[in-house]
Amino acid sequence: MSNRALLEVIALDVEDAVAAQAGGADRLELVTDMAADGLTPPRETFAAIRAAVDIPLRVMLRRTDGFAAGRVDLLVAQARELRAEGAREFVLGFLTPEGGPDLAAVEAVVAELAGCRWTFHRAIDRAADRDQARKALADLPGLDTFLTAGSAAGVDAGLPVLVAEAARRGEPGYGARILVGGGLVLDHLPALREAGIDAFHIGGAARPSGWSGPVSAAAVAEWRTALG
């Protein structure tokens, strides 16, 4: 069995997607508006990227900055449109004002996904109780990944939490794959790999010019080489 780690790269457009695939990305997270930390991309953007690359695409379902769901009916409509366009993997995550998972919103969107695989994103890092949030979400159909830095402050602060959660793999609430992202740098990889973590998510790290510039195939290739 291969021990190749998964490398997911944020893509905003076709240029990003093509460069990320060329650099060795295994999967893309498709978003728009990084000033709002990543919102649902237009259906047309998804279609153009799907036509340009042949690696899996996970599409963000998020309408506003922050982790409140907002208009759930509009989220469901966006999910329906994207599925009609061919999207089969998604990213979402909503919290209540008290910091618990917004199960009503998540379940409404997941029902529209009809078994598609999805990631619960870094809302987990803002949850009032990570353990309880994981357990509350664990049995929802299609959930296979938590995107997390271990802390709202990023991987530097969250590394001990990530290592501890990796050690609980297989326990109730800990069956989904850990996808590490949020301030992730190459120097974090040895400790994370030693802990058995095998999935990594980069955004700014793939863009030497920052978010105003495109994904660099060479930057992605550096991560691919480091991960093996």
C-alpha cells in the first residue's frame, strides 16, 4: 500500500488549478474571495476548472465571512446548482453563536449532497468544544475529512492538538481523516508525519507573490517532494 500523503491546494481559477496539478497536487479546494476567507465559487468557475484538470475538486459551500450559515436555502440552492454542473465533493462547516456545530444548517446542506463526500472545514478550530463537535458530526453521511490547524491561531499553536487527535484515530468522532491546513509550513511536516497524519492543505504557501498572485507549480512541487 502506498504511503503517499494527500496534498490539497486552494484554487481560485483555471490558472491556479492547472499550476497546482502540474506541481503535483492531488486535489483542489475551489473557492472565491479569499478576503472573506473563501466563499462558494461561481458555477461557471467550477465548470471551467473541471474542464481544465482531471484531479478531484472539493467545492466550498459558504456564503459569508465567519462561520454562521446565513441563508440555508441559498446554500442548498448553490449545492444543487454545483451538483448539476458535476461537482461531487464539497467543503462546508457552520457554527451556532454558542460555538457548537450548527447541525440544522449542516444537515440541510448535506441532505442536498445526497451522499457526496465532504470536508468539515476550519470551523472546527472555532468550536467551543472540539471533541463534542466531532462526535456530533461523526455520523453525517459523506463526512470523510476535518480540515484543521488544531487551533484558530494556526498550526504553530495547534500542533499538540493535531498530534493528540491523530492518536485517537478510530475512536468515536475520530474516524474522519485529518487534513492539516492554516498557517502550515514545511517545518511542521516531520512532526505531523511522525504522528501518522497523511493529508495537507496549502493556500498562501503555494503563492510566492501572495494572494494577489497565482499558484506556482514550482511551489506546489516543493511540497509534493517534501511529502513524498
